[in-house]
Amino acid sequence: MKEIKSLKDVKDFEIKKERLFYSATHEEIKCGATTDIYFIKTMEILRHLGVAGKRVVAEVFARKSGILCGLEEVLNLLKDKNIEIYAIPEGETFNPKETILRIIGPYEEFGIYETALLGILAQSSGWATAARECREAAKDKMFICFGARHVHPAVAPVMERAAIVGGASNASCILAAKILGRQPSGTIPHAAILIAGDTVTVAKAYDEIMPPDSPRIILVDTFKDEAEEALNVAEALKGALEGVRLDTPSERGGVTKELVNEVRHRLNQKGYKNVKIFVSGGLTPDKIRELSEAGADAFGVGSYISGASPIDMTMDIKMVDGVPVAKRGRIPGLIDNPKLKRVK
């Protein structure tokens, strides 16, 4: 796909009538179709003035602290360009106004990609930061990202990859896990039990037909009291049962520390101390800490990660032909950061 470099290119850019989804394709992102139009107008002006090829240094900083994510996509976006890129490592923490990315080269090589690269970093870093908060709350216990259902499918793998960069143990989205060279995590939804009509029936079928490496973790909140159903499933599967999942809806009070504590004690009393308790449903870092103390062993986190706000990113031109520059309110010249390493 031809790279968009001028207003004529914008005018000539056509969308296929049979387009199925409104998300940008890889080719559309790479050609510059997702940029703000004023960067194209900027290039028209700079070419007209004969200064589009001036060597500049641009720096990216964030408005608040977080975890950097999205760097690999930025490098893929700019991999064919005649520029140098310095960045802090993906997964590294950053502070407000800290330089997290520096680009050196002719402005015409990368100027039109400002919109895309800032969006990549802002959104991915927001997701990764939320995941890091969950990781700190869960400590060394497992937590899986369940957030794909809360975002557009085009970005679900991006979100779940960012969650893993931030500290999630794994992802439930098939594509996200495959991109990372993993197998996705997950067992069954309520739909299977509702259609079959009985939790124990589904649990037995799951144990019979699923491969050995598929964890035997069964939902126990669909029809009956969670503690009662946990024991029913444990009796049916015996030693094969690895865990029970509590996903009690908010209409029934959600998963509480009292519920987790009761299920844990009742399982222990019947000799099922090895059966883990997996909890999900509206979890936040505070809730994770609370349920972990009550006896929960693993967590499924969705909307707290998927709904995280992007971390506002800004890119400033700081040098032009070796001369320090800045807009009013900013200090001209480079803002050094010893964590920056050349990545391109």
C-alpha cells in the first residue's frame, strides 16, 4: 500500500466497499492512513519551504508515571525509516515528563507517524500499568487477563499482550497468546452449564474429553450455593479437580472474602486442601488483596485492565540541525535519561 505523503495521496486514498470492520489494517497503519491530517499538511508546507529534510531530534514523554509498553510496535512502524531510535526498555517504569523515546533523523522520515506511535504507546502503557497494579496486589499468585470482551476485537490482542508485559500470568484471547508464543488460558463459561443444565455433568464431560494439559477448573456459582457446588464437583472429579472458579454476579453480592473463606474451609474439611480457588468478576487491585488474604489462589481480571485510561504521551521537537528548540513553556534541548538505549 502506497505511503501517504501529500494531500493528493489523501484524496486518492480509497476504501473498499466490502470492508467488514472499521479497524485499521496493518497496511493502513504502516502507510500513514491513521495519522492526523495536519501532519500531512505540515509535510506539504515543509517541502514547499525546502526544509522537510532537516535533521531533528524528537522526544516523547508521558504526563504521568506508568509502565512502558508498545515499543515493539513502534519499532515495526518505523523499521524502514532512516532514523535512530533510543528508548527505555519495554516493561520499564517511567515518571511524569521523563524522556521515554528519542528519535533522531530527517523529519520527513517519521513526522507523519506521530499520531500512530503516540497512540500505540499511550494505550498499551495504560493497559500494562493497570496490569502491574494487579500483579503487585496478587504478589506471586496467578492472574490471567480476561479483558478481551471489553474492547474492540481488533485491539484485544494488543491489550492482552500489554497485560502480560505488565505482569499478567497469561491471556485468555487466542490470538494474544499465540502472538506471545503461548497457549491461551481458560476453561468454561456459564453458558456451557446453563445449556447442559447441571454443573457436575459439565465437570465430568470436561474431565473426560479435554486434553491432560487443560486445567480442571470448574465454575461453581451457576445454579447452587457455591460451597455446596464446590463439594459436589470435588466429589465427582476427586483428585482430577485442580480448582473451582467463583464468579458470583453483583446481583448476588459478587465474590466476597466471606464466600472465599467459607469455600476454602468446606473444601479443607472434606479433604480437598489441594483444590485451588480461582476468582473473577469485577476485580480491582484492592479486591485482589482482600480475596487473596481470604484464601483465593488465582484471579481473572478483565475490566480493570481493559478499561484503563491511556497514558497521555507527547512528542516534542527538541533539536533542529543541532540547535536546541522548544515551544514556550518547555526547555529547549534534550532531556537526558540514562535508561535510554539505542534500539534502532
